[in-house]
Amino acid sequence: MQLEMKTTCERCGAVLEANGVAHICSYGCTFCANCAGEMRAVCPNCGGELLRRPRRAGRLEPSVDGSSLERIRLSSWRLWAASVGAWAAVSLIDTTSTYEVYKGTGSPISLAHALGIAFSLDLTCAPLTPFAFILALRFPITKANWLRIGLLHLCFAMAFAVAHVALIACSPYGHWDWNAGRFTSLMWNLQTQAFHPDWYVLRRMLYTYFPSDITSTYLPIVLIALAISYYDRLRDSAVRSATLEMELAKSHLQALKSHLQPHFLFNTLHSISSLMFTDVSAADKMISRLSDLLRMNLENGGSQLTTLSRDLEFVGGYLEIEKMRFEERLNVVVDVQPETLDAQVPSLTLQPMVENAVRHGISHVCKGGTIWIMAQRDGHSLDLRVRDNGPGLTDSPKALPKPGLGLKTTRERLSALYAKQQSLEIYNLPEGGVEARIQIPFRLASNAAIDTVIMDRLLTSQEKSV
């Protein structure tokens, strides 16, 4: 949400260039640098602080978006409809009290007359309320300008009272004529059928209605407008803060993901380089498979989430590269519940854990070893595990190893995406080896289908390993 960027100074009328200096208050009042200096950076309209507006490289275009109050104009039909609806409701309530009052005096009147009296007193405020509302928004009362703007609103309130009395006088229920014994208009003579205002009665009505119109009608309208304005600005500020926080979180997540991609690439290239002079054919196949993985990563784009089946496909491609290096020393067992394949997971979730299992587990076992990749649903959680039968952690069984870049980045991404609803644990197993376990909320990806082709490929790879 942005304030409309104005092109002229509101004080001297000077043109404000797109790449020039201008000053703006919280209500969008815009002034040139000279006028802002003369006013000591204080807006003459609202008394707020004038802040320097950022320069723009292009033209200043009116903002299509904006807060709800910025779009309110005197011509807004919603404003007029709300005014008529509110005062019509007040009139209906006053009809009952008017009818009961006259009934209690011993001179009851008909319900139609009670309705006419109430509508002539209350509904006549409806055409005046939008003007008062707009004036209250245009000239808000603050601590810095309460005296000057308060006196200005007092003048507006007096004009409001005069207009209200004039409208009441024009209505057929504006005045009770004791001589004729009926309600009559003070502006129209029914006998002569001519415009003939009764100035004496009008002056008395002004004295009578002035205090109530100012304190009971105009002042509540101003207070309601100020309350709505405050709420609107508070909501806009909250939306802007939430938007900034969301963009910051997106940038942080994207930065973390960008750390994983080169980390994975460098380690994979290292695996390829180890075969360049011993098995050129295997190294060539590894480069071809790496290009497939990079293409798959590019297809995912900047998305932070993917399906478990897609992440398994990426891990399968990575393991194919590692199997060319380790050959029969690397065995893979996949135990994934079919219902979890559609679950949402952060992209590149399994790869760092599988890579750690290969580098710190299988590579240290002379006869080779096995990596287990498991996924199951545990109530409202998705349980992901990567296990190896390597030598295990060198520290105490329950101590975590010093986290590398891959695991450290994965832990930060999980924390940013799921807050306290996630966990990542790495621990030694009693029978030997290490297990990395991730628990995140179980959420199905939209429009996702179970990828049986990927599952069959992984199962086929598992059977070959066995």
C-alpha cells in the first residue's frame, strides 16, 4: 500500500520532479524542499513530521492501490449510503421514543406523525454527514495542532448546525403551529402557497439546536472519522510490516537455498574429479547425470517447497552419481510409505543428509555399507530418516557432530519455515552407524499425484544393490 505520489507542492505549487527532493507527511501532504524548510519540517495541515520522500527514477504515477480511506471521496456512493442508512436507523429508534413521549403527555399522536417528526430531525443530518466526515479526515486533530484545527472544526460545526436547522425548517414537520394545531414548514406558507420563511422561529430553533448539533451530532461524526482513520493507518502499518517481514523471510530462505546449491555442486564435482584419471567413462556418465540434476533444480525455480516424491527423485539422481564412484560399496534401501509421497517438504531436504551419510559413513567403510532412506506419517507429522551403517560419530553417543554447511543450512531453513513445529536430530545407533531424523508438519501438496515411476526406479535400484 502506497500513498499517491503527488507532482506539485501543496504550498507554492512548484513542480516536483521525479528525481527531485520532496517532503511528505503521514497523510500524503507533499511539499518542496524550500517550503518544508520554512515550515521547519512540520505539516501545516495535520501537524505531523515531514519526511524526505525517496527519489524515483521514472515518472510519478498515481498509485492504483491505497488504503480504504485514501479512496473515499465526497462522490463515493458508499459514503452516502452509509450516512442515509445510519440516520434512517436512528430515525426509526427515535420514532418509538417520540410516540411514547406524546402518549405520556395525554396528547397522543399517530405513528405516522411520530415517524415524520423523527425523520425531520434525524434524517436531515444524512446529507450533511458525508461533508463532516470528509472534513474530519482532511483536517485531523493531533497534539501539535489541536487548538488551530479545533477552532476550524468549531466553524465547520456551526455551519453544520445552520444547514441542519435549514433542512429541518424545510421539512413538513419542522415546526408545530399552535394556532393551526398542526405541523408545518417554516419555509413554505401553506395558505399562500409561497416561500415565506418565519425568521423569528428560525432564530429560536438556531439557539435550540446549536448546542446539540455541535456536541451530539458533529463531534461524534468527527470522533468516528478519527477513530476509523487511526484504525486504517494502524492496519496499513501492520500490513506493511507483515509484507516486509514476509519479503525478508523469503530473501532469507532463498539465501539459505542458494547456499545449498553450490555446496552440493562443489561436492559432486569433487566426486567426479576423483574418477577423471582412473575411469573416464564413469566420470563422463557422472557429468551427464549431474546436468540432469541441475536441470531438475532449475525447473524447480525459486520455490522453497516441493513434494517428497520430487525430492526423492533428486536424491536418486545424486545416489546414481555416487554409485558410479563407490560401485558395489554403496547400497541403498528405500522404505517410503506411499501416502507420504504427496507430502510437502522443503526442496533439497534429503540430499544433505544422504550426502553426509555417504561422506562420513560409507566412505569410511572398506567393504562398503548401506544407506536407508525412510519416510512415514506419524499422526500430524512427517517423519524422515536417513541411516547408515558406518563407523558412527566419534563424539559421545548422544552428542551432535559439528554441523557442516549442508546440515547447518537445512536446520536454519526448517526453523524459518516451521518455527517450533520441526526438529532435526543426528545420533548414533546402538547397533552402529548414524541416523539423521527430521520431523515436520504433514501437509499434502496441492494438485500433487503419487509418482509411482520414481518409486519404482528407487525400488529397482534397491533390488540391484541387494
